[in-house]
Amino acid sequence: MSFEIGQRIDTEKVKGRVAFYGETEFSDGTWLGIILDEPLGKNNGTVQGKKYFECEDKYGIFIKPSQIGQPIAEGRPSIPPTPRGSKLITPRASLQGRKPSSTRETPTGSPKMSPAVSRDNLDKIKQKPPASKLSETPTSETPASERKGSESESVKEMAKKISDKGSLPQTDFSDDINKQTPDDADVEYLKMQVKDLNEKLNILKEKRREDQIKIKEREQLGIAVSAHEKFKEDILNKNRELRSTIEGLQTELKETRDALAKASISVIQDDNELEMIIERLQTELKETKDALAKASNSVIQDDNELEMIIESLTTDKCLLEEKNEDLNREIEHLQLRITELETDLEVAKAAEEDALKEDFDEANSSAKAKILHAQNERLNAALLQMRDLVARADAERQEAFDELQAIRQQNDELHGIFQQMEDQIQESKKTVAFYQEQIDASLGAAKLIEELTEKNLELEEKVRSNEDAGDDFDNLSRMFDEVSETYKQSEKEHREEIERLDFVIEELKAQSEKSDELLRAAESTINKFRRQHLELKEEIQERDDQMLRLQEELVKVANGDGNASGLMVLNQNRTFADTVRYELTQLELEYSLEHVKYLE
């Protein structure tokens, strides 16, 4: 089953137009998004922040395609099922598929209406003015509240008239030609009633939209009222805070004035003592500065000497370390050389022994033995010299190490002396800072008086500014009282307007309910009219079949007798049948067009 955007859906559960067809993010599978005719939905086309289509709130709904039946195509009228359950067929198809029968019984057992249509009666029906058109102008001019009672009664009377109206007795074809019974005036009146009701419904919808706008304005007015009350509370809180601030500043100003009076008296008394103390402290400070200068000079000289000694010791230390490294490298080299010489000695001894054995065995030559002994002695002498060199290098290295230890010890002693001198300098600086603080304190008394005087002046200016702020606040309070009175008056007016609008809304709701009742009554009347129309169509179909059978019989009679009068009657019957069929087709077309308008 496929759906298209804009397609009409008209079922018992859902009535509206397709606005979305496809997959969604909030659930798997394919979904239909439908804009309903009435606010019976759940959303406005947006689900979980995703917009699938646009409509008013409560007019959108998503359903599975399997939950609805085959949709009705746009513009095609939906005909309700009749108790017969039979379909309308054309006259040609009825000749092939029907058995010849003149009458058919309804499920209720009552005879059907037999609308025999003649040319004269059709002309009369066309010329007859509908009652609804005559009464359309005064009805539209009267107010809606005065028209409802008469319209509801007229609609109910017409529905009762159509439902209670009995069908005419069935006659032969010759009698049907001379009788005319369809109630076209009532049908036209009902159409006009439905049109009028639709106009009323549209007017009520517009009024409901206006009421919704007024309700929103009422909500906005309530929000403005709450904001105004909050603003009023904020102003009152600020007023209380300003008053408490002014009282605190006045108290502080009074305390400051008392403190200034006491301080001025005590300051005048202590000025002489402070001057004497300042002179004594200045003298002590000068002496302390001189002593500190001397101590700093001596410390600087000692520091310079210590730095020079430390630098020389550091240089000696570096030289000794380099010398120690050179000696270590030389010792390692000599040890390697000794190892090589010992290896050569052993090789020479082994070669000498082999040579001695070979020479002794072969020639017992004494000359070679002497040479080998001489070489052995030289190697031993060289080995002894190398040992002496290694011993001397070890002794020199030990001396250098001892000297380095002594230098390190001396350096540690010098560092201790330097630390003691730094401690003495820190103590001297602390003493100077203490005396400086005393001098600053003695000098700060005059500054304190000046600062208190300036603070007093600042407080006086602050008091004057607070008094000005108090005057401004009084003006604001008076303005606020005036605004509050205006606001109360406007609030009272708005409340009266809201009560009036509530009453109007209730009246509109009652009118809407009455209109809904009228619409339901009109719909039931239309449904009854549709059923009557279907029954009339079936009767017309049967009459067409009967007419065709009679025409066939006339053709047979004309062919059998060859009478010119029979041919003339046959031609007249054919002409009459064509005329009736044409008139019926026009009636069906008019009814279909009206039906399409109702559905739209």
C-alpha cells in the first residue's frame, strides 16, 4: 500500500491529509504523518526535536500504514453502504446480467419508491424555485443566536420527513411516465442548510481562533502582572536597604566624630612626647647606622678575603684533581706496560727454555745461552724500573690526595666563618629595621591625624550624597505609589475584561456545541438522503431494464406485423427513453457535483 503527500485519509479513526510518509528517527519502520481535520492529535509535526512537517498544535499525528485501510482518493465521493449491498450497473449491463423481473423487495418489506420521470414533470422541477434560496437572505441577515432554533427544527423536520416518507406504489411503465415524486425542493433546501451550517462552523472557528489569541494575551498580561509585582518587591527591598545603609552611615559618622574629638585631644597632649622620642630615636638611629656601616665595611673586607682564599683553594683543587687524573692515567698506562712486559718475559722465558733445550739437544751451543741470559737480565732490570716508577706514582698520588683533603677541611672552616659573618649581618639588619619602624611609627602619628581629617570630610560628603539619594528615593516612592495605583486600576479593568472574555468563551462553547449538534443532525439527514438516493437509483435502473425489455418487445412486434404505426410507437418510445436517460444523467451529475462540494 503506497501513500502520497497531500493524499486524503478518511477512516473511522483518522480523517485528514498525508503530510509525511517515510522512516523516522524516534522509531524504526515506515510511518505516516497526518494533519487531522480536528485537534485530536498529539503534536505539531515535530517529535523529539525533529521536524517532519508543519501544522498547528494537536493537529499532527504519526501512525503505521498498517493501522489504516485503503485511502480514499482525493476528490472522489465516499458513498455509505446500503442494506442491499448491491452495486449500481448500467442499463446495458443489466440486460446481460439480470433476469427479467418487474419488482424487487427491500429488506424491510416495504415497496420501493418508483420515481417515474416525464418530460413535463422534469421541466416543472427545473422551473420550481428552491425554498432555501428564497429564505437565504433573511436568514443570513438575522443573528446566529436567533437562527439556531428554527434551523435545528427545520433540519430535524426534513430528516423526519425523508425517513418517514413512504414509497409510492409500483405501477406499470405507462403510469410511471405520467407521475413525478422526487423531492428536489427538499434536497435543495438541505443543501443550502448544510452550506449555511458550514459557514457558521467557519465563523465559529474564526471566533475560537480570536478567543485563543485573547487567552494568550491574558496569559501575557498575567506574566506582566507578576513581573510588575516582582519589580515592586525589588524596589521595596532596595528602599529598606538604602534606609539601613543611611542609618549605619549616620551612626558611623557620629562615632567617627567622637573618635576624632578624643584623638585630637590625646594627639595634642602627646605631640611633645612624640617629638622628644623622635629626637632620641633619630640619635640612636644615627649611631646604629654608623656602627652598621663600620660592621658592613669589615664584613665586606672579610668577605673579599674569604672569596679570594676560596677562589685560590678552588683553583688548587681543580689543579690537583687534574694532576690526580693525569697520574691515574699514567699509572694505568704503566700497569698495562708492566702487564705487557711480564707477558713478554714469560714468552721470552718459554722461548729461552725451548731454545736451550733445542740448542742443548742439537749443538749445546754456549753462545746462544749467554745471549738469552743477557736478554733475561735486561728484561728483569726493565721490570724493576717499572715497579719503581709505579711506586713513585702511587706515592705522589697519595700526597696529592692528602693535600686535597687538607684544602677541603680548610674550605669548610672558611665557610663556617662566612656563615657566622652573615648571621651577624642579619642581626644588624633586624636591629636597623626595628629602629626604623619606631621612627616610622612616631612619624605616622601626624599622618594619622591628617588621614582621620580626610576620612571625616569624606564621610560628610557621603552623608550629603546619601541625603540626596534619600530625597531621590522619596520621589521614586511617590512615583511608584502613583504607578501602583494606575496598575491596580488597569489590573481591575483587565480582570473585568478577562471575566467578560470568559463569559464570551463560555457562550461560544455553548454555540459550538449547538452547532455540532446541528451538524450531526445534518449529517444524519444527508446519510438518509444518500440511502434514499441509492434506492432511487436502483429503481431507475429497474425502470431502465423494463424500458429496454419493452423496446425489444416493440421491435419484435414491429418486425412481425410490419405496421407503420408500430414503428412510430417504437420511435416515440426510443425518443422518450433517450430523453429520460438524459435527464437522469443530468440529475446524477448535479448530485455528484453537490456531493463533491459537501465532501470538500
